[in-house]
Amino acid sequence: MKFFVIGIDDNKDQHFSKEIMQVIQANSVFSGGKRHYEIVRRFLPHNADWIEIAIPLDLVFSRYEKYKKVVVFVSGDPLFFGFANTIQTKMPDAEIVLYPFFNSLQLLAHRLLMSYQDMHIVSLTGRSWQKFDEALILGYEKIGILTDNNKHTPAEIVRRMLYYGYDNYTITIGERLGNKEKENIITLNLHEVLNNTFAFPNNLILQKNVIRSRPLGISDNEFYLLDGRTKMITKRPVRLLTLSLLDLRNKTVFWDIGFCTGSVSIEAKLQFPHLCIMAFEQRIEGLDLITNNSRKFGTPGIIPIIGDFTEIDISGYSVPDAVFIGGHGGKLKEIVSKICTVLNKKGIIVFNSVSKESRQLFEEAIKQNNLLLESSTSLKVDDFSVIEVMKAKYNDE
């Protein structure tokens, strides 16, 4: 099967090259969104068959399969978070001929006479916040964002930024780029966006104006603490050693069990913002603590789960490849056994032992689950008890 994929903008007065016009005139099956049809229908043959691109896409592709050739109209560059990528995924054996146009972020940069080779691109079109949160934490100078008209409008994007303290950007929004009559470009400070709506389709570019602090090793007294108790936090030196042993740079999903203040999760998210972090805590007070600390230190995306870990249904959660046990409530063996029902076979568990009894319990628990104790390091911080930071992994033999 062969696809001709033609990129267009929002201009209702399109001008196609001679080659593209020959493709249109030589075919009878066409496809695109409703907006695309309104733009190109005057160019189509009178007997044209139009297949609208709409959810669910499986129905669209089942219609495509009835034909040998389909001409598809899309917005901008078909390979820039575009429909050509979807064709390659759904029909990998199909032949694709591309006629790209500028993507919408290129158009916005062109209108602003802004160089964009250093722009970090994030698509929020039907996607989660994960890549956007990562870009904020990493603090890129320019962030180009593809929006949608549902959960990821300019106002919702800015609301999330301000909630987590990222007020260090200005924003430029491009509305209906390419539409000669309705195109509009506006630069605002973030607070001006909150109570406004913007014509769709739109996109935006964030430009950083102030560098935001991103510390490594947050001071213990900077966190909101459980009832002000300094003993109820993983101390900074222990926290940093724990993160080192977790080796999170090459991990994808991190579970923090017994998070209390959320200090380990927050430190992990600041240094490794690509992580999906799920944080478990039995005490209901932990929810406010991790929420307030996440806002204070700018770590969106951490997922808190309140309840007894041994009783929580974890079957639907992302499979962890790194787990930290910071608290166990006397159920260490049960927790380790439950973790091992889902832990990636190359995953690791790190546990901070505060006594000989807890060390022995952890050693017994990992042995029962075919894990090996790879390392154990003792630390004493100020007048607190000695902590053993223990790392376990599966026995590969």
C-alpha cells in the first residue's frame, strides 16, 4: 500500500506545487481531519472518497486497507509528532511519500524571528505531563509546546507551572498559525494567561528569564517535617548515598515505600526528572507533606499512594526497576516479598536499616526471594544512630 502524505498549514488559500497537484489529480481516495477537508476540498476530484481521521484510529486504518493508494493531508511536518509516524507504526510495510510543510512551532519561531535550533520540544497533544515536567525541572532556555484543546490548554499549562513555582518564564502563544485572516501571536507574562482562552489550534514557546535553583542534597530543615520531628526524614548524607546506590539515571520507574516527608522522591525527581515515581505511605499526613514539599522544590509528577503497602493492589501500577524502602511498620518481609512479585528482573532494592534486627530481617527477606546483598555501607550522622544503607539485587546465577 502507498501513502502520499501532504503537510499544510491553516491557510484556506493553499498553493500547491505542480508535483503535489499531479498527485491529487491522479488519485481518488483522500484523508485528513475535518479542518483539513475544509481547506483542501476545492482541489479534490469530484468523485473523491474522503476518509476522516478521527478516534478510534483502528477504524480509520481498516478503511485504508481497502485501497492501494491514499492521499493524506496533515498539519505541518508529517514526521513531527505527526501522522506519518502513526502510519509507520500501524502499517510498517506501507510505502510513504512525504511532502512536508513547516511545523507549527517553526512557524511561530519564524514569526518571532527567533532562532530555534536550541529549542526543546514537548508535545502535550493527547499525552501525559511527564515530558513537560521533565523539561521544567531541567530548566531549558526555550521550550516549544504543542497543546491540545482539552487538558493541555495554555491556561492549564501555566496553572501547572505556577503551582510548582515555575514563574521564571515568559510565554508566547500562536493562534491559528497560517490562517491569514485569524492568525494571532501574543507574548504575555504567565499570570496574564490564567484567565484567558485562546483560539485553537494553538501552540506556545516558553522563554526563561530567571534561573531557578536545582539543588543536589537539600538541607533537612528545608523540608516540611512530620510534626516537626527531625528523626522522621532520611538525612541528607544517607539520602544521597541511597540515591547513588539506586542508580536511577538508567532506570524508568522508581517506587519509594514509606516516604513520610517525600525527601527521597523529591531529591530523585530533581536529579532524574525522567523518572516515573510512585511514593507509598501509610500515614494520611504524608499526603500533605509530599504535596507541600513537591510544590516547594518544584517536583511535579510524583504519584503519592496512601495506605498499608502490604494491602494495596499494585497489579495495575508501572513495574519498578528501583525500589527504596524507607519505612516498613514491622512488615519488612511482607513488603520485600510483595515487591518481588513485580520487580524488574534487573531491578534493585535499597533499604536503610536502623538496627541489627532490621538488618537481619532484610537479609532474611531477600534470601527468601532469591536476591543477593550486593553492598552495605554504614553511616552515622551527628548524634543519630548508625544507618546501614543496603542494596539488594536478583541472583543472576
